[in-house]
Amino acid sequence: MRPNRSSSDSATCLRTPADRFEALPDFDYPAACTDVGGGVQMAHVEVGPRRRRPIVLMHGEPTWGFVYRSMIRPLAAAGYRVLVPDLIGFGRSDKPVAIVAHSYRAHVGWVRAWLDALGLSDITLFAQDWGALIGLRLVAERPARFARVFVGNGFLLTGDEPRRPLMSAWRAFARYSPVFPVGAMLQAGTRRWLSRAERAAYAAPFPDARYMAGPRALPRLLPLSPHDPEQAANRAAWASLERFARPFHTCFSDGDPVTRGGDRVFRERVAGAGAARHCTVSRAGHFLQEDAGDTIARFMLAQLRRPDDR
């Protein structure tokens, strides 16, 4: 354990010991750390030529950058600068201990600070799950910073949507369950059988319950009500996305009951989705990067190489 105290608030952060990340299967990348405010450190992996166009891969809940291991190499081998951040509270990033230290707005701010610190522009974004909830807010704030967007099994909720019983159940489980078995959760949302080492890698960031405020907090931050504190911000983000004319692709799986149908919403509402190509990933669950990461990488590269830039 490496505790530190933020200068901006009184929330203690923990940093997972480095030896928890030794011998990860197919993920031997060192992490770089960036101060995203108050001494809080966000970790990321970077692979590929630094001067080339960046691809940012944003994970969701309760995963971390490890989920993109089958996509990093083909994207970097094609000549792109691939960056994979760990959200605060996840992976090798710092982990605020208090649930109240985590808010939707704080997570957006941390990722914004990371993008600013690295000076990233002309970004191709791939975002899944909470990576989309956070990443699309940033696209909406500064659309000129993003050259292209891919969303896979993600959404931007405002609370105006029809009730989603699975999300409500997930929120209750994260809040009240005495156990939070991350490896088993990943298996439940993945069609293929994960190895013991892969399940252990997903549990690695969380040596004990003190480290799990992030995974416990994010489900309760889902904007499921019209009275949610982030509803106005997400409505404003949608208004911006509706005018986003750069290529906007959906890449949803056919086996995710949580986000099913969300791709249609993006295709109907986002300006840049109309002429862009989209794909449905067959035989894949919620964590489609695990089931079909190579397929997704090929789809992304095919769009990036198209002469009509769509």
C-alpha cells in the first residue's frame, strides 16, 4: 500500500503495490503516471510512435487497461500512437478510498486533465461502458480535439431513457453486496472462457476492500433518473454530439443485454454517424474487447484507412 493525501481535499488515495501487476498475461507494458490534480496520479500505457496520430482506448467498470491487450499491438503495429489510461480508482491509477471522492464530474475532470497534460489532439477515441460515459462528455466539450470516435457497448445516459432493470440491479449489487468478485464479474460479461491468470489480472488492482471505492461508486453514479445531478450536463453533451460531424462509428456486440439498442440511438442522433460505417460484433458479450478485440481492431483500422475518411 502506498497512501497519499490529496492537497485539494481530504480523501486518502491508495496505490496498488507494483508486484500485483507482475507476470500479467500478454500485458507486459510499463505504466506512466500523470498528475491529474491534487497529487492524484493517473496511470496509462503508451505503445507506438509518439509523433503519430493518437488512439485513446478508454475502459469501463470494473475493468482497467488490461481489457485492451488484444487491440494494442495491432493498432500500434499499424503505426498509431496507442494510449490506454486507467480511470482513477482502477488499474494502476491512484484509488481514492472514500466513495464520496468519486463523482461523475470528478472522473470527467481527471480524464480531461490527463488529456491536457499530454497535449493530445487529433484523437481517435474508442470508448466502452463508463469509458463512453466519460469520453463522450469530453468529445462534446471540445469536439475539435477528436478526429474520430468509436463507441462499443457504451452509452451517454441522461435519465430520460426507459427504465433499465439490469442497471438498477447492478447499482444495488455494487452498493450492498458484501463481496465484489471482479474476476467472476468479467467472466459473467464475457462469452469466451477466461483463464485463471486473466481473472486474477482483473482482480489485481484491488488487494482488499479499501481499494474498491471506484468499482463500488460508479454504478451508483449512472444517470438513471431525470433528477440526477449530471442530467443537465449530459443533455448539453448530447446537443453538442448531435452536431459532431466527424466520423462516429458504433461497434456493439450482439450479446450484451445492458447496452442493446444503444448503437441505434447514436446512429440516429450523431451527425457524424450518418455517413460512417458501423459493425455488430457477433458472439460477444458486454466486454466485447475480451471476446473480439482483434475483430474490433481490424474494423477500426479499416475505417482509419478509408480514402473517404469515413
